[in-house]
Amino acid sequence: MSDLSPRLEEAFGRLTPWIRSHFPQIETLRNGSRRIYMDNAAGTLIPETAAAAMAEAALWSNPQPDRSWPAARAAGRAIYEARDLLREFLNAPAEDPIFLSESSTASLFKLRDALEPAWQPTSRILVTDCDHFANVSPWEWRAEGRWEVNRIRMAPDGTLDLDSLAGLLSSRVRLVALSAASNGLGTRIALEKAIPLIRSVVPTSWVVVDAVHGAPHFPLDVAALGADALALSTYKLFGPVCGVLWIRRSRLPELQPYHVAPHDDPETGLEWGTLNPVTVAGIRAALEYLLRLGERLEPVCVGRWTTYDRRRRLFKLALEGIRAYEAGLSRQVLTGLRDVPALELYGIGDPDRVRERAPTFAFAGGGMADPVWEQELWVRGGIQAACGNHYAGSLLRGLGRQGAVRASLAHYNTSDEVAFLLRVLTDLCTSTARR
């Protein structure tokens, strides 16, 4: 990709007006207040087409699909099409199930419940200090005396300590929970190194990947990844609130999921009750937005990824374009932060290592407490950036902190917005230093 990335970044930059036109809420609140949205790690904006599809479904979609009447048949088709689009987004085989749930946290708790009956007090579950608690708490909850939980250490730059992982692997390991990218720091986890290491020692272990923070920033490919399950949240993928759980079909016989007695369809085995057709419509429309983005990048990538089916290829194009464009924004942030006085950035700070991170930046300093940062960024610049633990408490404990400021970008953010953020940060830190 190194030869293609500059061309993709340039082409993507030219698409910025078209991209931002899909998000009418991107620059102003409903009361007309100016805002710069940099809280994407907590939830991305929704394109207008997805909002319209949800409104249409709320009016006309019957909540019970596949009955005899036309609206119910249409609701059933929408569910099947949304699952198919999600498979293509993940490059998953057609026979692998896609389960929808309230959130990724709920998805992973349901998976834990379905796996737990086979575990023993000698069973070992590995989690990491890098992860969002959605992929930590389900495996820790009720573990005492019933199975053993060990934590894989985080390296000082927020990457996974592979030596720590290797030291914990044994025949007792039943499951390893990893993230694709840190929700707190933006650091990408080297799954291409971690998963083969796990397989070399304990090939039967489940590998469960939290891809919530990775999904909107770079391509995901479960066919190549080697994991057994992967979770993502569509509200961080330009859609409504919903959790998505992919599971490798060959591992389904190991599950003992809860379900009400008549509910025995393996396609919906980890889903509890009727799906919300409004949510399904929004998911489908959000993914279709990404397909249209991929179409606009096709002229730059002629002859690339031709072995993929068309829609999978378009998803790949869209996410490679997003990755290349966001790498440019990340370089700008990391270079600019070096000149901000008394500011401490956590995680990877080298602009030459942008391929190892998502455009999410956690920092502190400037002589201000974290809540003051959030207020000052909003009051001075209309910048929406979050402060807190970001559901990554173990990560922050490793940094010796209880919270941090987090500015998180998405593909609709611009270089001008980044430059404005850097100016506001510089002014804040400079004025605080003078007090």
C-alpha cells in the first residue's frame, strides 16, 4: 500500500466537500452554535441518508419480519441484506453468522454466557490492559473460583507486550480477548503477530477481537485475521446504536447460548427477541454510504483487489482511503502537539508511526484538571472532545492516571479543523503557564 497511499490520500482530500455534505450536523448544533466534532471514539456522526432510512422504517416497517404481507417481507429482506453487507464489510464467508445486539458490550457478555459452561477452575482467560472494558469485564465478571483471568501487559507506548502474552500462553488457555485498536489511545494492536503466536501454543483457544475502534478507521478482514469472533458497534461506524458479533461458523457447536424455547435458528442464536427494523435500516444505509465512498475512489485503484466481489472491493477501497487520509491528519496532530507547551501525549507520538495508530489522541497537562479541559475546549473553540476514563480504566491505570482528554477524529474532519484544535490547545496551555 505504500505506493498507493499518497494517491489515495490526495484523492480522498478532494472528496471532502462531498463527504461533509452527507453530514448536515457536522458544523453546527440545532441551536446554530458552531462546533467541531472530535468525539468520534464515543460515537460517529450519522449521514443524512441513514437518518432518512431510519425514519422511513419507523413509519412503514413491520417489527415482525417474514409474514405474508408486503411490509413484513420487506422487513425480513432488510435484515438479511444488512447481515450480508456486514459480512462483506468484514470479508466473512457467506456461511458465517452475524449476530446483532444492543451493543458490543452486550454481544460479548452473551458470548461469554454461551462459552462459560465448558470452563473449569483451571481454565485460563487472557485479557489485556490495552482494551476497552467491553472486552475485559465480560471475561472477568463472576470469574473468581470458576476460571482464572490473567492480564497481558501494555508496553509504554500503548502497544501490546508480546513477551507478556507469550509468557501467559499454555494449554490451560481457553480464550484470549484482544482489541484491534485502543479506544483510549488509538494505538493499533499487532493482531498479525499476536494471533499466530497464540495459535502456535494453544491452537484450540478462542481469539475474540474487539474491533469497535478499528472499524471506522481501517479495513477489517476476518478471513485473513485468524480470529474466532469479532465485535464492532455500528454507532461508531456512522450508523445507529447496535452491536455486531461475527463468529466463525466452525466454532458454533461449542456454544451453549441462552434463548427462549422456540428460538432455535442458528443465524439468530445469540440474539434475544425481535430486532429493531429502524436500527437495521440505519445500519444498511450507513454501509451503503461507505460503498458510495468506495465507488468514488475506484479510478485511483484500478486493478487493485480484483479477487474480491464488487461490494467487498468497494468497502476495501473506502477504508483504505479513510486510512490514508486520516494518516495525514494524524501526522499533522502529532507534529503540532510537539509545539504545545506543557502538554503530555499518551501512546505513539512519532509522526512516522501513524500506520500504527488510529486518529485518536489522549493527552493531559497544561496545569488543568481533565474536566476543565473539556469545558475550556468547548467554550473557547466549540470543540467537542471528551475527558474521562473512556471505558479504558486498566489502560489509564497503566499510565498512572484516572482520566485524560481525548480528541478523536474521523474521515469527515479536516486539516483546517486540526489546525484550529492545535491553536486552541497552544493558547490554553500558554495562558495557563502564565498564571
